[in-house]
Amino acid sequence: MRATLKDIAEEVGLSVSSVSRVLNNTGRISTEKRKAVMDAAKRLSYTPNVNARELKKQTSSTIGVIIPDVTNTFFVRLLKCIDHRLWEEGYNIIFCDTDESVEREMEYYQLLKEKNVAGIIVSPASRSMIYESETQNINCVFVDNEPYMTEKPYSFVSINNLQASMELTQRVIDAGYRDIIMITGDLDETSSNQRLTGFQNCLRDNHMECSQDKIYFGDCHYKSGFEIVERLIENHNLPECIYAHNNVEAFGAYAALRKHGVRVPEDVGLVCFDGEDPMSPQGLSITGIVQPVEEIAEAAVDMVLNNMKTPGKYSRKLLPYQFLDGQTIRNKNE
């Protein structure tokens, strides 16, 4: 049974309030009594009840983190960076994986509110109106995807996905590719939507065909990338280059190409976002856009902690990205 302040008080013959002052290092008490309390606490294996303390003080030392896909290494790295920074700041985290489900996201969001967390860092799974229905200020910071709020202000950190997608597509075109298709994610996610728009805008700017048969709808997962490319191969409809909107679908696409003996980049080019991954097949670096994961995590933590100090103060930050010159496209002009 867990030792309480009362157990320590009875052990050393002091009042509960005196024991509390010693353990919380408040008030004045003699060195002798302080030592007796500390010795008794150690002897009884006393650990403080953090939940009760936080309830009494109306504060919390826990931050909730909601991400849509724990199999996506971008989010795994993001979570690790967030956890590391919060640990340094003296905060714990409750981590929730929605598996791209709006229903699960809603349940986790309500759970975190019930647990009275100090703030929530969340990457929304879809066009959820969860946050729009709030009648009070909730300390939420959004990463990667934005909520669909039309009137309420909110804090957000990511990259300029539309601009990055246009730059990536232009680099593919400059390398000599003309027949390019895109495997996109759920268009209810703002990042997927913006990447598709950037792809389409760049094709138009280069007076290239931008028809619907250039777009294949996936679900952000490995399986959809694999199945879409396998169908293209079976239908003898492979393009010159495949643009997968994220690394997970790109790895699925690459696996399908290898299964059927299609060489990358000799036969088909492949690009994506966040294609540099130590867990990728054979250490493959897929050419494309690299998001600054550590900087995104740092900014999100700064925002959620600053919002605690100044409630109602919102900020928006789009961080610079980099281009990875990987192994999966070649210069066809040479």
C-alpha cells in the first residue's frame, strides 16, 4: 500500500502539515526534524501524489501529444524531439496515436481535457471540427496539418507545403522528366492538399498536362503506395517519375517497383517528402523535400509553454525546409 503524509507524520511524531512543509521545502523547520522526515520518507518508500498536488494547485505538469500515424518516421522523430524538450523543461507527456482516425482523435482530445493537461500538441487527422466547437480557450498547438477553423485563432507550426511541393516538382521537370504522376494523401489534410496544389500549379506553369489521370489517391500508408504502383505496373502504365506525397507511401512504391524488377532511377524516378530515413529499404535516400523535424518540435513546445504564460496569445510559424539530392532521380538531359 502506498505510504501517505499521514504515515510519515505518525512515524516521526509530527503533524501532517509539518511533514508537508519538509517535503515541499516550504516554511521553517529544524534541521533535526527535517532529517527525521526525510529518513522516514525513504524508509517507507514514499512517493508524492502528483495528481493530487496538481489538482490542489490547479496546475499540470503534463502535455498531451496527438499524432496521426506512429508508423511514419516523421512523426516518430517529431514525438521524440518533443518528449526530449519537454523533459528538459520538467514536463511529462501523454502520447496518443489516432491512426488517421477523426473519431479516435476526438476521443483522445476529450481524454486529455479530462486529465487537465497543461497543453496539447496535435497534428489533426482530417477536416475535424473538434476544435471549432470549443467555447473556451484551449492551449492547443497544431503541427503539420491545420485545423479547419474559420473564425478562431490558433497556434501552428510547419513548412510552406505548397511552395515546397512546387519546388520539388520543378526540380523533377528540370531533370528532364515530363510524364509525372503524384500519389497524394487524404485531401482532408491541409498538408496533402497543399502538396497536390503545388504539384498541379507547377505543371501548369510549365505548360504540361495536369489531368486527373496524373493523380492517384492514397491514404498516407505504405500499403497504398505499394498497391497503386503495382496496379500501374500491371496495367503497363508506369510514368517516367512518381511523386509520393510522403515517405511512407514512397517506400511502398519503391517496394512494388523492386518486386517487379523496375530499377530506380534507371527506369523510373521517385521523389517524396522526408525521404531520408535510416529505416528505409537498404538505406535508400529518396530525392525530395526534408522538413526540419527538430525545429518544428522546438517551436511547438515553445508555443505551448508560452501559451501557458500568456493565455490567448497565438502565433504561426512556417520554417525553412531543405532539398535532399538523393539517389532516386537522374538527369535525363545528359
